[in-house]
Amino acid sequence: MLATSRWVRWGAPLLVVLLAAGLRLWNLGVPHALVFDETFYVKDAWTLFNNGYESTWPADANPLFEAGQTDIFTTDPSFVVHPPLGKWLIALGMNLLGPGNPWGWRLATVVVGVLAVVLIMLVARKLFQSRLLAVIAGFLLAIDGHAIVMSRVALLDNFVMFFALLGFGAILMDRQWHATRLAARMARVSDVGWGPTLWWRPWLLAAGLAFGLTSSVKWSGLYFLAAFGVYLVVVDALARRRNGVTFWASAAILKQAPATFLLLVPVAVTTFFVSWTGWFVTRGGYYREWADGAGAAWTGPLAWVPHTLQSFWHYQAAAYTYHVGLATPHPYQANPVTWLFMIRPTSMYYRGSSQGEFGCQFQNCSEAITSVGNPLIWWAATAALFYLVYRLARYREWRVGLILMGMVAGYLPWLMYLNRTVFQFYTIAFEPYLLLGLVFVIGMFLKRIPELSRPEHRHSAHSQVYEYDPQPRVGALGAVIVGLGVALLLTAFFFPEWTGMQTPFAFWQLHIWMPSWR
């Protein structure tokens, strides 16, 4: 019995990780072509690795690069609008396996995609106190098509998702750390007016590092830093109120918040600057010597700022202007309002062929990479999200609030840019929180979340209570297993359309469940 229990404890998560790795690594080198924005990030990564900054390429360089001529870049700087960390990571895989090898282009993103499955299981285990729910969370991320596609293409957004989830996990760990130590400090003091300031919070340093890494891949990581910074202040205020602090709100804002800021933000800012090391230590980067130009340097009170930092600021301002003003029409752009419903998934790659062409053995063939999620998982998670919003308003449960804060950080800011050219694949940044919301609902159905059944909740008007069931009912567990089985079958059905497999054209058409999926 002990051996069986140990196998379930370690074997089930291991099987989930192996499944995730298999779905992501299978035929990773196909297609041997730069798909979608790989045309930017792969070539930028290689020049970054060689020159220390992103450089330009000759016109129509893609066919030559794909054929193995990877040294035809120039030393002229290229204007890029995303920080360099994600491209440094892509470059590591290219250096390891060769710049002409598609496995090298995509190695970093696939490794991060598999690690994200491990990470979401660790987060879910801590969040829900249930190994079963942790395995379900990992399984959902492992088999979802959007997560699979974003792990198999050399884009930046998988890194954003992973580092943000690391920060989310650190915030989760800090929540218990903070609550325990605040209660202990309050038990030793007689003055309960404002309460103590907690300076030693190592998980906040880790969160600052993680959100700094997120921002060093894409600027959207700043939203995670800001959102969870506000979350920490709110959580501290509520913890002080529970511990009898008289001026709990003002203490959280005026006393603890400055300390929290100093623990969180400087680490993130330092991490962001370090990611630009290549730009700082070389002289050829874009705008690197802008401030040295005639009449460009700042005057007045800021004239003392080193020219390098002035040039860096000018570069960041130019990148910001580009971001907020980007409105170039694209056939696969998707309004953020539609993201949760998966109306316009991004086609990363498509090649049609006739019989005898490119090995096609049918009258017509298709090869597609489309970042459409597993429909059952995605739409069920969206439904769970709306339920969680209702549940937070009615019961104010901390787990629900934390999950929704991940959505606030990863999704809500995009609603400010409805006229920008944006894409459905950006949703990978907040997909883990969609799935955690779905797992929360599954946990309620299985009665596997212990805290909701504790005695102190049973007489509260702000909690919905049920009896915790350490051995869930056979019927409930069976229904969940059936649902997960259907999701797995859908993954098998859509897998060719996520991985560029050559299929009959008619088979591809079977996957167009909405006209907007074409």
C-alpha cells in the first residue's frame, strides 16, 4: 500500500511532465522555416549573441538564413521594441544546437514550456493543498493547444508566462510568510495602533526578481509588478485588521507599503537594467550614442545624467511611443475583448499543396500551426473565470482573489488598447490563471479544498461551506475523469493543426469550428 501511494504521489506528476514534453518536443524542427514572428526574434537573437545588440539583415534574408547562411547580418543597429532577455534565451539554444537548426531556434521556448507545467503543479499544490488538483492543473496546461503551440515557436510570450508565474508563486509563498510573522509580532507588542513594519520578506525579493525578468522579456511584465504590488498592500491591510491593528488601513499604506516597495521594485528595476548589459557595454546599439549628438543631450537640472543613461531613456521612450501607436492592420489581429472566447486564434504557419507537391499523397494537403486552444479546456476555463468574479464579490475568498489578480495583471491592461494591433497568442501570459480558476471549480465539485470546510467558515455569511471529502465521491471523480478524457481526445484531434503535420485539406477543414478560425 505504501509503495502504491508513493507511486501515485510521484508517478502521476512525472507522467504529466513526460506527456507535456512529448507533445512539445515531437517533430520540433518542423517546419524548417521561420514561422510568424520568428522572423524577428530568431534573427535578432543571433545578432544579439554575436554583436551584443540587435542588428540588421539584408533584404529577403529568411530563405538564406533557413538554408544555413546565418552569418550574413551586418553591424548596423536595428530598432527593436522589446527588451533583450527573451532573445538572449533563444540565442542560448541557437548557440548550443547551431543557428541553422530549427531545434536550436525553439529549444529555449520548449524547455520553458515544459518547466511551466512543473511550476503550475507546484503552485496549485501550495494554493489548493491537494496533490490531485495539482496534477489536474499540470495536465490541463500540458495538453492545451495554445500552450503547446507557444512552446514550439521561438516567440517571446512563453517566457513572459513562465517568469510571471514564478512571481505569482513567490507572492503566494509570501502570503503565508507575512501572515505568520505579522501575527507573531502582534502577539508580542502592546501598542496595536499601527503594528510593526516587516522588512525581512525573502519571497518578495524573489517576486521582484521574477517580475523583473518578466519585464526584461516584454514591457507587459510591468503590469504584473504593479498589480501584485497593489495586491500586497491590500493583503497587508486585511491581515492587520484581522490581528486587531487599530489603524490597519493607514498602517498598510503609510508604514508597510514603503518597505514592500523597497523589497519589490529595486530588484525588478535592477534586473531590467542588467538584461540590457549587451547594449550598455557595446557602442553599436540603436540610439546607443544618441545623447552624444549635437543638441541632443539634456540641459538644465538633468544635465548631470550620464549620456549613456540619457540615450537609454530616449530609446525606451521611442519604444513606448511605438507600442502605444501600433495600428498596422493584420489579417490575424484579435481585439482583446474577444480573447476569452477564442474568436480569432493566430495562424502561425500554413502551407497548402496539391498531390505530389511537398510529399502530399492526397488531392490537396494542408500544413498548419494555429494557436487555438483546446476548446473544452479554454471555454470551460472562461466560464469558470466569470463564476470566480461572482464568487469573489459574494464570498471574498483569498484563493479566488489571488487567481483573479493574475488575470487583472495579464489581461485587463490590454483592454486599454482596443485599437492597437494585438493578437490572441498574447493570452499565454494569463493562461495559467485561467486554468487555476478552472481547477478551483473542479476542486469545489470534488470537495477537495480543505479550508472552505473549517469550522470558522461555517457561521460566516461570506463563505459557502461544504464538508471536505478526503476521498471524493466516485461519481464526482468519474465525471471529472470523463471530462479530462474528452479534453485529451480533443488534443489528439487538434494536435496535427498545432504542429504543422501534413494532413488532407478536408481534415484541416474539420477543425474550423468558427469562420473566424480560418
